[in-house]
Amino acid sequence: TGTPTVLVLVQGRPRVISAVADDAAAIVMAYVPGMEGAEAIAEVLFGEHNPAGVLPFTYPRHPNALDTYDHKFTQTLPPPSAEAPGGFHPQFEFGHGLSYTTFAYSDLRLGRPVMGREDVQTMTVTVTNTGSRAGRHAVLLFVRQHYASLTPPVRRLRGFRKIDLLPGASQTVRFEISAQDLAFIGRNGAPLLEPGRFDAMVGGLSATFEFRDSAGSDH
């Protein structure tokens, strides 16, 4: 009929909605909201509340397509046959979420180009409310190692901040990570910290820094 339709998901786990998601004007993830859930959903639908939640998991597009956000690069590659679906192509990615306003990122800065085991790396980024309504926003910091003795994930969440911004307002958000935040689980099942290059990624922006061990290795 051409009537705009909002899909409200009341569920404790994700159902596959790929057959209808593109036809919906909007999608509200309500989870299992309890006795007052209907009123809360109505407040979101009628704009009385500006939603600010983001997905804490990767929403699958197909059955059994349960890749996590911190998957390996090889999991993003399609299979040899173009007839079979494959690769990392979720319905919605980890951290996805919309509101009745929009936000823009700029000026991602690192505290130091090289860090050692005893150093703290700082990252700052400016977030601006570019819409016409006040809103809350989750700022997510991801880190990616270029190379390691085990294939590194494409990204790992290493910090997040929730901020409130009026229309047109900006705020500089600061993160701090230690060398241990760069470690991964090695072959022996213990945390392993290897020197190398890393990317800090926030809101579509990225900046590269290098980690060197206590011996000053630059490999």
C-alpha cells in the first residue's frame, strides 16, 4: 500500500529479518522490555524519547552467519563460488544505532607516535551534534594490530564513552589505553604483547601508532 512501516523487534535473541528489513521505514530493537515496554516503545515511535542505544552484538543477515565483530580478516572474504553467500556481511554491525539526530567525528589525535610497555597512549576525537535535536551518543574506540604471530582481529573494542550534546554542540572525547590493552591471547593460552603497528579507530577515523617493547625493538 506504500504505507511507511516501522518494524519493532521484541525478542531475546536476533531473528533473521533480511526478507523484510529493507522494506521497513525504521527498525526499533526493543529486546524484552517488560511490563512498561509498550509505553517505552510508544515514546520512541512518537519522538518523545530520542533513542541512543547501540547493538552489543553483530546482527546476522543469514541463518548460521554468526561472525563476531572481532573476526579475522579472512572471514570477510567471499567464498570461491559467487553463487554461495559468504564473507562478513551482517544485517547490522556491532555498535550500530540511530537516533533522531546525527553526529559527526573530526580531529582524531594520538598522544604519541610510539609507545612502550610503561606508557599510556591517549586518543582524542571531536564529536559534533549535526542535527536539530539534543541527543546522547556512544563513542566507541577500536584498535587493530597490523601483523602478529597469530592473525589479528580486524578490530577490538578498547573503550567507549556516552556523551550528551545539544544541537550544534561539540565535545572532545578522550581515551587512554595501556600496553596491556594491545595484548592478545597467544598459542599457549596466555596474554601476549608483541611489538608492531596499530590503528586506533573512532567513528570512521583512524590513526596509526607503533608499540615497542622494553628492549626498544622496532620490528
